[in-house]
Amino acid sequence: MRMITKATLAFTAVVAVAGCSTIQGMTGWDTLIDGGRGMENFTNIGGANWRAEGDAIVADRRPGNEPTYYLATKNTYRDFQVRAEFWVSDDANSGIYVRCSDVRPMTDRTCHEANIFEKRPDPSYATGAIVWLAKAPVPVPHTGGQWNTMDVIARGRHMEVRVNGVKTAETDEAREVDGVIGLQYAGGTVKFRKLQIKRL
């Protein structure tokens, strides 16, 4: 496991002071995105054009040549369930990053990634996988061009992913660290219209 850098500690201190204005939702759940509301609950890392548009938070362009960009939560989480409603174009590359031990850079090596990447060149860790820990099912779940749900559940070293209510991956090799949760943008069009988190 990588050591948390001084930059990460500084970032965590800043966001802890900033706080998070959650939207009221189900008992025990913090709702960070509800329709087009919630941008204030995240830090935009990398500068993709995340914005409120219609009934969702949307990104469809990255500003430079970096491979990935993120919306990162302003709080950290260790044991939790995160539930997202998302829409992606067929060519989209996205994912939900959790337990990020470092955020600069924020990668699938410094975080655990529940992938949303239907057309990943190597489909082993395509949509529904926990990248590098638990492979995607065969066939890979189809999510392009429609609204979907993804749940990521982390408790101790156990982690599992569900896409549209179906378990697609699980592992007992997760790192037990606190970290932010990140919504990835790496290509195509990506929309999140709901994001809720419950601490376990």
C-alpha cells in the first residue's frame, strides 16, 4: 500500500474544513448528487467540464492531455455503501474510485476503481469490475445509452460491486484505508443524477 503523501494530508485538511452540504435523503444516507444539485459537495480535480445540466451532473470534455479527471468528495470514507445512478455514452470511460490513499495523482493504483468502461480494450476489468482485484463478468454488463445503478460496498477488506442490482465483482483483498470517493471522467459523455453514501 502506498504511503499517504504530505500533499494528500494537506488536501484532506482543506476539505475537512470546507465541509459538505449534503442534500437530505433516506435515513442514514448522505445524498451528494440529486438531479442537477450537488456540485458544491465535490472538488474538481483536473478541470474536466463537470457541470449541472438538466437533471444530472455532466462531463463530456477534458481540458488537456491528462488521461483522467475526477470529482472528489470533500469527506473521506472507509466502510460504506455508495449508490450511484449514471448514464454513459457507448464510448465513455468512467468509474467510481474509493478508498483513495492519494489524490495527486488519483489512479486505479492509489484507489480501488469500480469500473464503468464497456469498451475497455482489455475487457478483463471492464464495466462491473474492481480493477486489478476482481474481473468483470462475461458478458460485460451493457450500460451505454441508458440510466443504470451502481453500488459499491466496502466493509473491512471485503468489497463488492453491483450493476443494476446484480453482483458483478467482489474481493477480500481491499485495502483498509480512509479516502475520498471520486467520480471519474476519461472520455465520452458521463452523467450522474444521484449519488448517495451510507457509512457502515
